[in-house]
Amino acid sequence: MASILIIDDDRLICESISNVVTRLGHEATFAFTLQQGLDAVMSGKYDVVFLDVRMPDGNGLDILPKVHSAPYLPEVIIITGFGDPEGAELAIKHGAWDYLQKPCSVEGITLPLVRALQYREEKKARRMPLSLKREGIIGNSLKMKECLEHLGQVANSEANVLITGETGTGKELFALAIHQNSLRANKNFVVVDCAALPEKLVESILFGHEKGAYTSADRAQDGLMLQADGGTLFLDEVGELPLSIQKNFLRAIQERSFRPVGGKREVNSNFRLISASNRNLDEMVGQNQFREDLLFRLRSFTIELPPLRDRLEDIQPLVLYYIPILCDRYRIEPKEFSPDFFDILTGYHWPGNVRELINALEKALITARYDRILFPRHLPTHIRVHIVRSSLREQGTTAVGRSDSLKLFPKLQDLREKAIAETEKKYLQDVILFTKGDIPEACRISGLSRSRLYLLLKKHHISTAI
């Protein structure tokens, strides 16, 4: 029996889904606000969560990453009364199992629920190889575990793999790990830096050339594709591959054969292809900067690596892994860390990702060569400045918020006195107008003494001349 959590403010919807769930032999629990749902999913053991988008206390898509990464790692099915293609795309990218639009039929609820539970059971039964080689791939955050699971799935296949992610996220490390965990591990792992390829020599470098193929070709030379025969060819930053070569390259990876520059015969090479890019290749296709048919070939399987700012819990393991390596490299005594050292590291946004973190640690060690403890002051200045500026901005926002709140909500006494004064002035103006400035009559109607009436008329600048 599975446990299902339904987060929706509509009790009728909750009961409808609950009826489907219980008929399937499972247990259902309700939460009528996002906060109630978060509290429940963080403390309970739920297999599947039905999550509404528009809730009284916010948008369900905003808490989707937290729900999906809750301790019991539930599958999430989004339900909404408002169809939104962008919302659906966001939900799927954040790991939602499905995106259902209200009103949902019994079949519409049943099928994704059954499939999600079936997938969950298979995922539990599946185990990552105990001997998975992951040298240099540090971290056990949820996002990294998902990437490692994908690595384990694809390593023993022959599928072309596309690894995406920002600069410095470890794309080459993942490519090498795929190679090392494959049946080709004892063969060559050939790296091609597509960003550094001279456009006029791309074909020669990739396909090789015969002697005399061009002016400086004084001898025949094998290309990188032939060097990868039996092993793995890794195209780093494949988005930089010149458009002029992409057609010939497409044929080469389709047929695993090519003709060296100046050659007359086809050469075969049985290589595994892994590519990586920090650019959006789909956008490049739309801008006619990358061939769509080549992109289809490259991404038989995709692994998207998260930026470091999305897995801050991995920073400490990364530091503990790299500090001894750097200490050994610079022949520095092992270091300890001040309590706030990791606070500074996790407070920074790391646009350069793991690569930038390693550079920052390198600088800190050089600065603190003769110190026993690493303090935040040993870190690069720009990191410390960013933390200080962010802190000041937060304090400024808080101060502005307090100032705005005083404008929106003045003290009750001030509000009361202002309302009384306005009412009092209007009343006296009406009385003087009605009595045509007759003070005794105005005193009789208002019940005020003559002196009190004159005092109030003076206070509100009201004339008795009508």
C-alpha cells in the first residue's frame, strides 16, 4: 500500500482524488495550504504527491523542488485548473511526473498514479553499481545523485551522450567517468576541444590527412577520430564546432567512417561519442548556428549537470576533497577551518562553479601558507566583497520595508486623530453654512459654548462670514 498526499485547497478535488486512491488500495492524506503540504511531506513518508498550482498561500510550482527533494523523495503529479504551457515545462524540468489539468477524470488520475508508483518500485529495485568509478566527481546532493544515476544507466550502452551545464560544472569529469565505467575503459579516451580547433584545420585534425594533402603536410597523420577507435571520442564544447564542418561530421558519426583529407579511401573507426556544451544548442538550431540533424544524433541520452549554487550542500565535501590535494601540490601543511569559512562559501553564487571554487581555495592556501587555520579573509577579495554587498542590500531592503510599512500602517492614534479632525471640520462648516453665520444658533445646534466654538472655528480656519 502506497501513501499519497494531496495538496489542494478545494476539498471536493481532494475527496475525488482520494476516492480514486483508496479504490486502488492506497492511503490518501489532505493538505489545504502549501505550508501544510510542505510540513507533511517533510515529516511523512509519501510515495506520490498531487500538487495544485494556485493555492491560497502561493504557487505550487514554487515549492515543487522542495517537495520533490523531500526526505522520502516522492514522485510529484501537478494538478491545475489553468492550462499553462510554460508552467507545464517548468514542472517537468523540476522533476514532476505529470501535469494534469482540472477537471480530471478517474482514468486521468489513475493512469499517471499507477505509472508513477510502478516507476518508483522499479527505481527502488534498481541499484547503482557498487564499483561505479567517479574520480573527481564529489558530492551526494539529490541533484548529483540523479546525475550519477544517469551516468550508471548510460555507461554500459553505446548511446551517444550529450552532457550540458555551465562552465566549470565538471562535464569532462562526467565524460571520463562514462568511459571508465564502460566496456571501452581500457581503450583511448580522446578529448577534442572544439573551441580551440582552427577552422581551416578542423577536418585534418578530426579525420587525419595524407602526405601532401596541403602545403605543410609533409607526412600522413591519423585524425583524432581514428585515435579513438575502440574507445571514446569526447567533443568538449561541441557548440563551437564550425558550421562548415558539421555536415561532414554528421556523416562520420552516422557511418563511423570518413575520408582523411587528401585520401582516396574511407577509414573506419569504432568510437563511442560523448559531447558536452555550455550553450543552448536548441537556441543555436533556431538561429541557424547548429544543424538540427546533428543535434539529434548527439543527444541520444542527455545528462544535465547542475550549477554549484543549486547544490550548496556539496561545497563542504568539495573543499575537504580538494584542500589536501592542493596542500600536497604546494607542499603546505594541512589546514583547519574557522566556523564561518564555510558560511562564506555557501553564501556566494559561484558563477564559475566548481572550477571557481578550486581557484578560490588555491588562492586561500597561498595566502594562508604559514597559518594553521583558513579564515574568510584568506578567500579572494571579490568573494568577500560580494558577501558584504549582499548583506548590506538585504539590510537596506529590510529598512525600506519597515519605512514602507509605516506609510501603509500609521499608528492607530494618529489615524484616529486625523479622522476626528476631518469629521469635526466638515461638521462645523455645515453648521455655519446652515445658520448663515449666526453664532448663538450655531452654539444651540452644536451644543458648544461660544468660546469653544470660536476656538474650533479658528483651529480649522472656518470663517463665519456667509
